[in-house]
Amino acid sequence: MDAPTTIIPVILSGGSGTRLWPMSTPEKPKQLLALTDDETMLQLTARRTAGTAFGTPIVVANARHADEIEAQLGDIGLSEHRLILEPVARNTAPAIALAALTAGNDAALLVMPSDHVIADTPAFHAAIEAAMPMVDQGWLVTFGIDPHAPETGYGWIHVGESIAPRVHRVARFVEKPPRDRAEAMLAAGDHVWNGGIFLFRADAFLNALAAHAPDMLNAAQQALSKGETKGTRLYPDADAFAASPSESVDYAVMEKADRVAVVPVSMGWSDLGSWDALHELSACDDSGNACNGDVVAIETENCLVQADGVRVALVGVTDLIVVANGKDVLVMPRGRSQEVKKLIEAMKD
């Protein structure tokens, strides 16, 4: 294979961010919100790969968010981009297939979720640089997050033999583990978190897709050939894309392909997957409170309070998460924010 001349950022922005309800909603999910900075999660993700080493970004997103995404990218000077608008959600593997077919075979694709935190961008860029020699040889590379806790909410990766400086063969992928297994993997020191960030040539990914998920590849090809382009926007055909299996890239390709590598990296990563995670990342006052908006807190400790449009007052409480957005208010103990999903299901019922 010839070495790719550019790295194309592929930003996956199709998620609904339900675990950060009520701030994050289907109409405006967390990647379109400013939760950790003055800029939104999408804008921060796009900024990480702005520069001469990277080509024009491809954003794969829900069609309903097209105007908002274009406005946000324009606000940070990224009016030059391509926007692939999914007519229906089909998980990450079909979304990446659309991007790979659009980018062209010799492009290297840096696939990133739009709603993750990476505090140390230079460390991220150094990991990308370490991965590129293997990417040029056709390897599919993922980035393994240096673990600091026995996390049961993430998948893990068993790090295998070294195949290049900083690069290892993936021994195996581990599904979200029970607590005791997570503790054992952390103690062993040869496992990393699966952060869902990938780097590979478009042709290497498409060849793996042809081998392991041909129906998915065919659906993506048909969706693009029958779709239409309007300016920077690509609209895949709805019926053709809906025929694709709905699978993650891990399950469809990475767990099955032969040449899969991992670059372990410590870069201040978080998937910001819960209100507890936001509290951990936030600047707190002397009492451990992280407050945003019109908040009054008296004799209150270790609370996260997010108020949008209403005043929130707390007296004499500890370890609470309080989020007010419009007519919706969430109150729950810290440490249980993953259970927001139960609330969403209950409200649907």
C-alpha cells in the first residue's frame, strides 16, 4: 500500500446522549452542548484535528441536527467539511462505512466520537503519530485508554505483543466486565479501556467489512449510490441504509479482523457518560460543589448542580446531583447517575 497523504477526521455525531438528561435531549444531544468548556463537545472534538496534518473532516450525524452542526462548525472556522446525514441510526459500523466510502481508499481515517473529553491533545497527536506506520501497512488501530479504576461501564482491551514502538497487537476485546473481573484486569496491568477511537486506512476497513459484514458494506454502497449530495451535505438513501445490520464497529469488524493493533495512551480521556463523570471533571469550590447557572448553595457539600433558566437553591445537603432544564428537574444521589436510563424508560412507559 502507498502511504496515505492525509488523515481525515471522521466525527461520529449520531448519539442521543440520554444519560445526561435533562440537559441532553434527542433534539439537542450532549455533543451539541457546552458542558466542560465555553465551546460544545462537537467543537472541541473538531478543534483537536484542525491543522496541516489533517484533511477536511467528515461528520456523520443525525439529519435533524444538520443546521446546528453546520452553525457550530462555522463558529470555529470549519466551514470546510463534509456532512453525512444518516436517515436512520444504524450504530457505528455502518456510519464509518459511509465515511470510508466517501473519503476514498487511500485516506487514513481517524474515527472519533463527537462527545468525548481529551484533556491532553499533544498526547493524542503523539499516539496518532506512533500508530501511522502500522496504519500504512493496513493494520486497524484502536487507542487504549490508560485505566485508573476498575470501570465496569467500559469495554476493555487485552494488550498483546509489541509490534512497533508504542504499538501492540490486540490480544482480545473484553465486553463490559463485572466488578471482580475489572479489578483483576486493572491489577494485572496488561489491559486498557476501549475508548472507541480508531485509525485505519479506508480500504483496510472496507476490506475487513467485506470479509466480516458484507451485507453492511452493500447497504452502505447502495445508500450512497442512490443518495444525493447538496453542497457539503450527503443524504444516503433511507431505504437502502435502513437495510443495513445495526452493529458497533467493535463487533462487526475489530473483534473479527486479523491485523488489529492498540496504542495505549494517557491523554486525560473521558466519555462524559454520566453526571458523575462531569462532576469528576469539573472545577469544584472548597466544599466540593460544582455549580453552573443560577445556584445558591448553603451548608452543601460534594454536589453537582446544573441550572438552565431557573434558580436552584440547596441547604444542608451532600452528595447530590441536581439538574434543572426547562420544565424538567433531575435529583439523584451521586454515584447513581447511570440510572438515568431507567428514568428515560419509565417516562416512555
